[in-house]
Amino acid sequence: MTRVAAVDCGTNSIRLLVADAHPETGELVELDRRMTIVRLGQGVDRTGRLAPEALERTFAACREYARIIKEHGAERLRFVATSASRDAENRDEFVRGVLEILGVEPEVISGDQEAEFSFTGATKELTGREDLRRPYLVVDIGGGSTEFVVGGDRVSAARSVDVGCVRMTERHLVHDGAVTDPPAAEQIAAMRADIEAALDLAERTVPLREAHTLVGLAGSVTTVSAIAQELPEYDSAAIHHSRISHARVREISEWLLHSTHAERAAVPSMHPGRVDVIAAGALILLAIMERTGAEEVVVSEHDILDGIAWSLA
């Protein structure tokens, strides 16, 4: 048994998992799992730089995570940074700050590495499930990018494309510095065209239509599941391994795209940090289901974070 701590710092959120890993049994016993919306990728698509206020929000979360890691006595720590910090001109500032606070240098991993971690985290506990046929298509819809991974026992093809809920919102749904409430038809059409172009790019590498089971990861997908189930609050146990039909995803996506900020914020399971970006995330999921012909998506709360933890074990 090894006590490990994994940190995944994405475009929209930073997350921590402290767990005891049992490589022989394939069991990962969760001790602490948490998420903080920091919007590290705020404005990166437009400016190419990490904003000072975004860096400070991220460092504040890191200081809190450092305290938790120390309390649990984790033996190993790995900090993985994804899309926003990979693209930014001033990423050295980010690296220095994390090193000072947590004592490890963030690994700004490639999209392919990100995809492999996501696949391991999402599918490790699906092994042996007769109702879920292989190969799997694991889709991790992040803030700045989306990872597509196809595989059975192991990854056979993977691709990361620069389309995510924050990037699409900032590129298409913001007007005069504010998110359009609700967006105009032409804004939605332009966003959809961007998503379809990204799917074309992904399909050059990953056989999206050949998988038998679609597995969806990250906050956009889990939030859509919470809405689909009409949960009175966000409930990880109810969301993990839930299934959402294509028709229900389309219905929710349509509602989110035509709702106001106040209507979205009133959803009891909605994290405040997702209110303005969830519509774009839901549309990405819908476009993927339409492209692949998937009748349903299996939702996983276990993702890149769990894959990072396994890499330490």
C-alpha cells in the first residue's frame, strides 16, 4: 500500500485526490477528494498569458491542498497541469509558484499523456463489466481541451483537441466582456462549427465511431448527469456510473443554451463556477454523441486524477 496525492490543474478547476493505492488488488481507497474552481485559463485564448488574478486563485488553492496533503501524510505527490498552462507564454511564473508552495514542479503534460491518464482512471474499475462492451471511447471534456481515447485493456489511439467549455465560451459566447444571456443563434452556430472542426481533427487519429461504450469525464459531463437526474444537490455517488441517453443530453443541452444565467444558477446541483460555461460543455458532449452514434454516455467521477494517482503506485 502506498499513500499518494495527485493534483490535476486544468483550465477551469484544480483538483486533489489523496488515496491509498493497492497495486496488487487494483484498489484505490479514497481519503480526500476535492475540487476548486480557479479559472486558471481566464483569457488565455485571447491574450496567450495567465492572468495575475487567475494565478493567485490557483496558488491559494495550492496552499490549501498543501495543508491537506501534509495532514494525511502522503508519501508521494504528483502535480499535473493541462491545457491552459501548456499554452501560456508566462507559464514559468506558474511553475515557480507551485514549486514554492507544494515542493514539486508541475508537469505540463502533453495531450496524449493526459489522455492516457484519463483512460486509466476512467476504465480501471469497469474491467469485467459484461454490460459495457469494449472498446471504450473515453472523452474528457475539460476547460481548454477535450481528450479522446479509444482502447480495451490499454490505449490504442488518443488525441487532444483545443475545444473545451471555457475556451468555447470565451471564444463564442462573450460579448463586451460578459457572457451573452442567453446567446444568439449565430453564436451557437459558430461554436458548433468550431466543435465539429475539432471532431474532424480528432477523427483523423482516433476511430470515434468504432467504440461500443462511450465514457464521459469531467465537470461538464457530471453536471449534465446531475441535471438529468434532477438531483437536489451534487451527489458523486449518484453520478458515478450513471447513464444518460442521447435524447436527454440533447434536451438538457438545448435548455442550457437558451437559458439565462439566473436560470442556470438556480439548478441545485450546479457549481457556481460552471454556470457560465456549462452550456458550451453540454454542446460538446452532444456533438460527440451525434458524431459517434452513441445512444448513451456512461458517466465516470474517476478520471485523470485517478490515473495520476495510479501512476504513483
